[in-house]
Amino acid sequence: MRKRPLRSAVLAAVMVVATMGTAFAHAMMKASVPEDGATVPAGLSEIELRFSHPMRMTLVRVHRAADDQGVAVNGALPKAFSDAAKVSIEALTDGAYDVSWTAVSEDGHVMKGHFAFTVSGSTAPPAQ
């Protein structure tokens, strides 16, 4: 008769350990648009970040790599928790850009990341 409570306790312990990985997993960026390392045409005016779990964006910084000049983020960052966030920015001209971001997951963990891309192919009209 004593084997049954012991067996139940062992089974419960195994179940707790087996589910701990998902309970303590932190959200992370799964993808971005543009993708890290991508080359995109001039005029890009929106960046999208996709996460493994819902996050709330608290900071997005976009700057030109050559001179560290900041790019204006248009409007407020999304306030709701979501697994994807779109950020409107001023239209980008040719050059390499770095994006850094900070977000808070639903469990309160602060996550940070970055990615880079290049804009090529100016949309400016040719000189007369």
C-alpha cells in the first residue's frame, strides 16, 4: 500500500520538472522586418518585430550606423502586449541602420535586442 503514494509523488515531481522549461522560458525576438542583415529599398517607413511570447515595447531606437544619427519614431509605441509590434519611422534613405529595442514580457522580465539592415537604391529623382 505504501508504493502507491510514493509512485504518485514521483509522478508529480516528474510532471513539475517536465513543465518547468515552458514556465520559465523567456520571450525572445523570432523575426524582424526587415530581417537582420537584409538590404531593402529606400523609403522604408515601418519596422516590425515578432516575438515568441507577447511583449510590450518600451523603447525602439533606429540610427544610421555611419554617423549614429537617430531616426525619428513616428507616434507612440504600441502599449498592448502582443507577439508582434509595428513601429512607424521616418522614411529611410541609403545607408546602414542599427535598431535596438527594449520590451517587457507579461511575466515582467525586461528583454533587449538589436538587429541591423541596409537601405540601398535611393528614390530621389535624378539631377537635371
